[in-house]
Amino acid sequence: MLLAIDAGNTNVVFAVLDDGGIVRKWRISTDERRTADEYMVWISQVMKLAGLSVDQVDAAVIASVVPPVVLQLVLLCRRYFECEPMVIGEAGVDLGIAVKIRNPDEVGADRLVNAVAASRLVGGPLIVIDFGTATTFDVIGATGDYLGGVICPGINLSLRALHEAAAKLPRIAPEMPVSNQVTGQSTIEAMQSGVFWGYIAMIEGLVARLKAEHDAAMKVVATGGLAKIFHGRTDAIDEVSHDLTIHGLRFIYDHNAG
């Protein structure tokens, strides 16, 4: 089995895959201080609860946008899973697509992995919207090449900023307003409306501009934990794939392992 690890700014997602796809997946909060031993105590227990054992894993692939956690994840794979993990971004790891921007090393590993998965599963040209710690829009060309994108503040970051910068504004969870109205009738409703409809307007506006800029009828795929909030609420999003990054890791591993 393959262990795929996606280390983001908020969570680290672990998934076990076999030839049929994703068997199980789990997430744990990202903590730069967490050691390989601590990861092992946790992952061994959740695997056991799922009826899986560490011995079943014989390969691993890692994508991380948090450099300090990579070393401990690599040690985890070497020490406890007895395999040398493939790390996205390291020399010799071929994505199978061209990265056509001025400095390819600047692009987060998760965005490139998403591009690989989307181009394989959907086909270009397309736009991938990832609702994570940041909200990103990535453009993939007709032949699967990564062409660049847009980075915006994430929804939770926006809500946290409102709460921390304005004394009277409470901390709220990102969710669709109870009413379908844009005009909020209370402070909380106004905040929910501002975030939800504000992001809807941003999504629709940026998608329209990206399509016009590239002069292409692009499909739009959304991913990330908060994608479900917007799915079905705007025609700008064609489909949602919650496991896009994990599928991309599998595609890249298979491409390099032959």
C-alpha cells in the first residue's frame, strides 16, 4: 500500500491507498514541533482502529508547504514504515507536467499536485480553486501545463482578522447565511453574508477574468475543506473533488515509480 501525506498550513492529511484507490484517510493539526515518534504513535493507532497495520505500507509520497515538518515526516517513513519517501519538489521527482511561470520553485507543492490530479481526472483547460488556509486559483492549460494562478486570503483567515481587529465583532464559523438574503439583520448575519457572498462574488469575478484572459471555456474544479459551502451556490464551480491532492500524489508516485 501507498502512504500519501499532504502537509498543509492547518492540517496534515494522511491517506492509505491501494490499487483500488483511497482505503482510509485521517488528518491531524499541523505542528512544527511534532516529532516522527509522535506522528507514529498517532498514525499507528488510527490505522489499527481502521483494521490496517503499519506493515501493509511499503511506499510513501509527501507534499508539504511547511518546510519544517518535512524532515520529521521523512524520518517517520524511514524509521517506522521502512521506506524512502518520494518528496514533491525534490530533484528527480517528475510531475509529468510543465510549470510555465517565471520561477517554478515558488509554487506550493499542493498547488502543483492539484494541477496534476485535475489535468488527469478532468482534462484541461481548467481552473482549480483550493479553499484552504489561503484560497488559491490555479490555471491549467489544454495540455496539462501549469500556467500560474491567484492567491487570496482564506476564509478562516478573513474571519479571524475581523474578530481580532474589531473589538465588537465575534469569532464565527464559516458557513452559509441562514437566510438567502445578502442584507444581514444582525451582526453575525452581516458577517456571514459578507464572507459567504463576498467570496461568491470573488469566485465569480476571478473565474470570469481568468477565462477571458486565457480566451478559453475552462471547467472549474473546487477542492479543500470549505469547498462544500460554495458548491451548488454558484454556477462558477462545475464540480468539487475533496481528495484532489491525494489523487495527485498517487499519480505522481506512479509516474515516477513506473
